[in-house]
Amino acid sequence: MSVELPKIRRIEGRLHKVQATSLNMITNSFVDNCTYRFDIDGQKMRFYTAHWMWNPEPFLAEGDRVELAVLEEPFTRDGEQRIYALRNCEDDCVYVAHFLWKGDSSSYATTRIPPKSEHRYTLWLGVFLLALAGVIFCVDITTKAGSSYWIFLDSLLPGIWLLAAIPLYVMRWRWQAGFPTRRQKIMDAVYDCLGLGSPLAPDKPVLAV
């Protein structure tokens, strides 16, 4: 029996009462996030974005015509509907929310890691672990004590990388093989809602936010 997915609907209109509230989370995860609130034809909308500090925020202005993939049921006490993806028809930029689906929203969440970006995360992890191995080696050379202990720690680092990388690539393989996870199915539905093609091979550039 298939698991029921959240209902996603397409909305078109112009932005009104655009507000953006930023929160810097650099002390926790080196990630900034921003909450966009606006109305479309009297309907209240909320769009969460999060990004690394060197990535741009979505450019949204009062009166812009947009197309949205929206979680159908109201998500907040104020009746705001949460946005999965937004296409700004003024510049044809497409933004898809990945990073800020947490807590009560986890059952509606898309993939936390954007499609086809597994290599980026495994590369970052590899660089971090190599730097850590270098620090361990320097400490070992400096102290000249307990070298077997430091060698043991260094030998653990490739295992840590594999524990993180293998699940990412297995889930990617499942998606390509036609056996997507629940979150991948939701991502497929979001792309289909806005006519973006497949998340693994979109018809136009898509920015993960």
C-alpha cells in the first residue's frame, strides 16, 4: 500500500505585502536563513529559505508575477500556506526549498540535500576530514607520544567518510532506478507541479534554497 503524499497545488499571481525576515545562524551552522511572507489574491504565503553565506537570496519584489508549488493545507495558525517552490516570472528564476523542513514539517519535507549535489557534500566532508587528519598528524609529531593512538584515529576517518557518503549515493541510485523515497516522491511532485521536468534532469536551472 502506497503512503499518501501531501497535497501540492499550483498558484499563480502577483506578490503583495512582501516581507522578508532574516536570521543569522552562523554560530550554529554557518547558514543564514530568511522567511518571506506575502499575499497572493488574499491568500497568505510563507517561503523559508536557507543558504550558505556566499549564495544569493531569492530576489522578490512587490508586484512580481510568480508561480508557486504550495502545500495545500494551511501550515500556521495564521493560515499561511507553505511554499515548496517558486518561479519568479519576471526573471524566470526558480527557487526550490530544501533546507528548512524540520520539526512538525518533517512529514511534508522534500529532500534535505538537493538532487545531484551529493558529490558537493561528500567533497566538503572529505576536505574537513583531511584537515582533521593533518591536525592529528601534527599533534603526533609535536608530542611524540602515543603515536599508535593517533594512527588509530587517522584510520577511523575514511570509515567516517564512507558512513556518510554511502547512504547519500544509495538513495541517489534508488531514485534513478525508479524506487524513490517518500521525500524524493514529494520532490518529484513539486517539479511536476511547476512543469520543471525531473529533479534529476530539470528543464531549466533551479536554485536550492
